Amino acid sequence: MSKTTLSSKNQIVVPKDVRERLNLKSGSKILLYPMDETHAILTTQSEDYVKSLRGLGKEVWDALGGADKYIKEERASWDKKSV
């Protein structure tokens, strides 16, 4: 984990270790997705916008026990409602 500070011009410097790991160069496009009041996801923008969104929100499905479990529970609730 790296730490940075928001400047008076509302800019942040991406620390060197993060730039190297994400292969960021001057002019690289970065996407920021606010998750809640204290968390945001930073990702690089690939040539394919859809690919840059891949995996976003994975932690939501993990918290629900996985997509398969969630879908099974939803389908079971539908069966109960129709009886």
C-alpha cells in the first residue's frame, strides 16, 4: 500500500511503486470509481473500455458468497413466493 496527499489544486501524485506496478507513464489514462464515502478504486484505462471494467464489484459478489450461491437463493425465494 502506498500513501499520497491531495494537493491544494485537488491533484494527487501516484507513488512510484504504484506507477511501476501498473506500468503508468506520463499521459496514461486512469479511471477512479468511488465506492463509498471513504473508498475508491483506481484502475488504468485500457484500449477497450469494457475490459477496464472487468472484475469491478467482485468484492460485492464475494460478500454475498459468490454469484452462484446468490442466484440459487434468489431462485429459491421465487419458488416460495409462487406457492
